Amino acid sequence: MNLSKMIFTAMAGAVLLSSSVSAFAEADPKLWPVMKEAFFEKRDMQEVDFIKIDAPRRAESGAQVPVTYSIDNAAAKGVKITKLYAFVDANPIPITATYHLTDALGDFQLSTRIRFETDAFVRLVGETADGKLYLASREIRAAGGCGGTVDGDEAAIRASAGKIKFKVEEPVNIGGTTSTTFNIKHPMRTGLQRDLVSQGFVPAFYINKATFTYNGKPVMTVDVGVGTAEDPYFKFNFVPDAAGKLEVTATDNEGKAFTQQIDVKG
């Protein structure tokens, strides 16, 4: 099933079950079976504790919910996750991002910020190279992050979109874990928000991919969705095997590309 069809099916399921979400104002466990079938039709999935989600039980804002995802390789006992799907199962568009992982990340740990339209479960689905699926879940209470109204100086918003802050924490540990922070200015418009004056829907405008390489070799690629919060933020660990150059290229849904690089010295 292609991605657009999966998203459409998942959205349709969310609409059918939205009355129960609204009625109880709590995360609805009946949503996930619909999402799972839409994205992973008839595939087995095992719940595990080596994929972890760290997040507040109740978030201050549904527009900026902090989460940290990690994989405990020792506890995984040889299971190697190469792709990690992140969902908020009650969002109109439930998939927030897909992370393509490499050995350069070591023990995977990443912090980011996501959106919640209503109380929901965060679901992480890890996939191995041979297609096995593993699930972790966490319930979070938060609301109002996907719709609403937007305003502001459109020219200024577009002029600042794509400005990157990118750093590697020092001292760098060559051959060991090194922390990296990436932050890109961007409104991440969902296509579900309304203009404050006209009340018409504001077109979707968002970062859709971020690719990280080290000395020309892949580190991590993120397929970014509109469930990622405004001004996308990723803090993650990687393991530099020598001094070199860490580079990121981000693109948005209008075809613009933004690049920055850092010289990494031991």
C-alpha cells in the first residue's frame, strides 16, 4: 500500500472514531487497530520494551509536545531496527515522522517535539531489514496542536523559513557517543489551519525531509510529517569514527533545500 493511500485510510478511520475521542476526552485505544491496519496491513507486530518513549504524562501545549525516543540495543538481543515510524494515533494525519537508522547512530536516542490534536497515544513501530515489526506505546494528554488559526507577517515567515541552527557538543568523542542538535526555522503548516482573517484553510507548508551524513556516509534520514512541531528540532547521538564533516540537507514540500555543515574535530 503506498503512503498516500495509507494516510487516507488512517484519516478515514480517525474520522469514524472521532466521536468517541471527543466524548471521552482521553486517549482512545480503539484508534490504533485502525492505524495499524492502514499502515501495516495484516502484518504481525510484537510489543516490546527495548523501544522506549520518554514524554510528559500531560503536556503544557498540544503544539509543542517534547518526546524522546530510544532503542536499547542490549535489551533488543540482536534485533536490529533500521526504520522507526512515529505516530500520534488521534491526529488527523497520524504519522509524525519516519526515521531511517544506521549503525552510525550507535544506541539510538533522539529528542524532538510533536503535535497533538487531542489526548492520544504515541506509537513507535520499529522495523528490521527483513520486515519484522515491533511496537512501543505511551499515552499523553495534550490538545489543539494540529488545527486552529494562524496569522503573522507572511513575507517575514517565508524569509526566515529554512534558517538552521546546527551544532555538535564538545568535546567530541571520536569513536564514542557524540550529541548533535538540529533546529530549523519553519512554520510547519498542516493544511488544517485557518487564516485568522479570512477563515479559509492555509495551504500546507512544511519541512518534509532531513538527511544527515558524516564524511559523505549516511547517518540518519528523517521523513518529516506535519505532526512534527513548528521549527523542527532533533537532538540525537551519533558515533564519529574519525574527524570529519557532519552535514544536513533539509527540504520542504515546495521544493526548497537548506544545507549546513559542521567540522567535527576530536
